[in-house]
Amino acid sequence: MSIHMFTCEHTLVEKQRESERTSHDVSLAGEFLVLAELARRRLDGTLTFGSSKEVDILVLNRRSGRTFRVEVKTTEGRSRGSRMFRRHYSWLMNVKHGRITDESLVYCFVLLGPGTAGATQRLIFLVPAVEVARYIRWNQRYWEKEQLARGRHGKESSLRQFRVPAEEGKVIVPRSWRPKQLWRTWEDNWETFGPSPGS
């Protein structure tokens, strides 16, 4: 009986593992999702390979002749809430992203709906590198100011987060974003790559 119970538990754990997506699965899903959207718009996208690659996709717009480098950041789940940043979508970044302002670099932030059943629910935000860098620097200053105001002193980490507001009303974003509400222009903003060859 004990052997049978162990076997059943082991099988249950294995099935659970099979149904869970690993971080590698999530990353690949995001990259191929972006590739599919590029192909729909007749933009040439080429996936790069390597364990330490600098970019994920190279994009050529044959109509304009311009090339872009794309870094895809993918996470899954739903919006998150915090007292400091209110309700938002977020992706893990690094301090180095606060220094990258290459005009040819575009970040594709992909949010996949949880689970594997049914059609894929997704959000894609296409953000120029200069705006990502601006946010990363602003976010760290804002966070440090809030920590000091609360009397907290912690060890600085190289990890950062990029956030997009997920609600109406008052939002916590860099001041330069507010006049034009830039974050509202980034969802499915494929015009970032210029006019589509098919348009």
C-alpha cells in the first residue's frame, strides 16, 4: 500500500510539473508571439540565439530600410498592486537598463495570461529604450526617497523593475510621462517600427 501511495504521489507531482511553464518556456512563448505579430505586419524578424545574447530579435522594415533591435521581456499572470506604485504590470530589469538609450532598441514587454487552457491572453507594450532608461533611473530615485521617508536603509541591489500602470486615476510615473500619458500609447504600438510594408 505504501509503495502504491508513493507511486501515485510521484505521478501527481510529475504531472503538476509537466503542466507548469518554466521561465524558459515563458520567455520562448513571448519571443515567438512577438515574431508572429511582426510577420503579420510584413516586418522581417529574426530570432537570435545564445545563452547571453544582447538582443532577442532583429527587425528589418523593408519599406523604410531601417533596422531595429528588440529585447523581449515576458512574464505571466495578472496586474499587481502595491501601496507605493498602485496597480500595475511589471517586468524584472537590471540597473544597466537605466543606461541604455539606443534609438534602434525597442523593448517588447509581454504579459501572458496564467495557465495553458484556451486561447492565449496577452498584453504587449512596445517601449523605446530611452523611455525604459528614464523610468529605471526615476524609479530608483523614487524608491530610495520613499525608503528614507520611512526610516528604512537597505543594501542596494542591481535588480530593477519596469512598470506600466494598470488602472485609471492617479498613477505613479515619471513626470515627463504625464502630459501625454505615454504609457497609454505603448500597447500594441507596432508603428514603433515605422509604416508597415503592407500598408
